[in-house]
Amino acid sequence: MGQQEAANINRQLPLVTDPEANRYINLLGDQIASRTSRADLDWRFYIVDSREVNAFAVPGGFIYVNRGLIERTENMTELAGVLGHEIGHVVRRHTVRQMEKAQGANIGVTLACVLTNVCNSQIAQAGINIAGTAVFARFSRGDETEADVDAVSNTTRAGISPRGVVTMFEKLIAERKQGRSAVAGFFATHPGEEERIVAVQANINRIPAATLRGLTTNTTNYNNFRSRIRSLPAPRQ
């Protein structure tokens, strides 16, 4: 099911096609996913060419991260935390339940609405069930809490500091308080907000300090990847 839907989604979403950028995000994603209980999945990681800030997962190991989110990261831990979170949704089968909510809807169009601003126009809204899209996109707070726990454990097992889970959330909350619309979709699809930071930090505090000191926070390869993303032509959406 995931493979079929991913093929449909990839026809609908504007994806970054740069080979080096795609190579890196798949290497980083595989580094994290290969340490989970679903290392057997054929994990695929895609960059959506949109300035909107969001990320989403599809059953079977298909992870989509918006360019707008990547451009806001300052180091590898912040993107790794997002990937670890979305990987957690797949491993715990939250994404399967999301597919069931869609009830036969065109998932490709639905995700195009969720991850980009393509459905903001009145013309697009006339042809798409926006309310249904919102229901499909929203994980429960319980799902989000579980995926946050996994974000910490998944990154740690991969040898990456989990602190980026917290700093990325703090950064996006600060943007939202400034009224920046590009982050609104992230909070619509990842409910829970400020209290999640407290819970994630509590999980991180349980990790021995010596272990945390030995985890990677950033690499030259990540800096090169982020620079390459920022150098690409501006997204249309």
C-alpha cells in the first residue's frame, strides 16, 4: 500500500531532484532507520520543494521533508530529530491509521495540500475536500508523544545527539509567535506544541551525560548539504 501511495504522491508533489541533496538525506535517514525494529523496510527519503515548514510519513518507510524546514536547521541534529520523529510514526504504524482516515481519497493531492500551499487558492479548494485533508493530516497527541519518544531514542541509537529535537521545536514556536505563516502547517499536523518540549527534554535528561557528550552534533557533510539546498532555485510553492 505504501509503495502504491508513494508513487501517486511523487506525481503530485514538487520534489527536489538534485542528486547530491537526495543522496545525503537518504544516507542520514538510513543511518537512523537502520537502527529501528523496521530496518527491513526499503526506506526512502524525499525533499519537497516548498518553502512551507513541514514533514510527513507514509506507510512502508516513505518520508517527506519540506525544503522550508531544512533551510531553518542550524545543524545535523535538528533534521535528524525530524527524521527520527517521522520514522517513529512509520514504525508504530500511526501512518497506517492515517491512510484509513483518508477513506479512498487521493492521497497524493491530500499530501500536496498538507505539505505545500497549493490548496490555498479558491480554485484548488473548490475541487478538494479541505476538511477531510485536515482530518487526515492530524496525528493524535498520543501519536505525537510516542513519535517524540522515538525521535530521542532513534537519533541516540544512530550516534546523533537528540538535543536537536528540542531546539528545532523551540525555533518553530518562536517563528509562529512572530506570525510567520510558513510554519502554520507544521503545528496543524504536529499538535501538542510547547508541552512536548518539556516531555522531550525530560527524556533527554535520562540519558547519561557521558553518552550525550559522545554523540555527534554536526558534520561538514551536513553543512554542505544545507548550503546546497539553500543554493537551489527558489521553490514555486
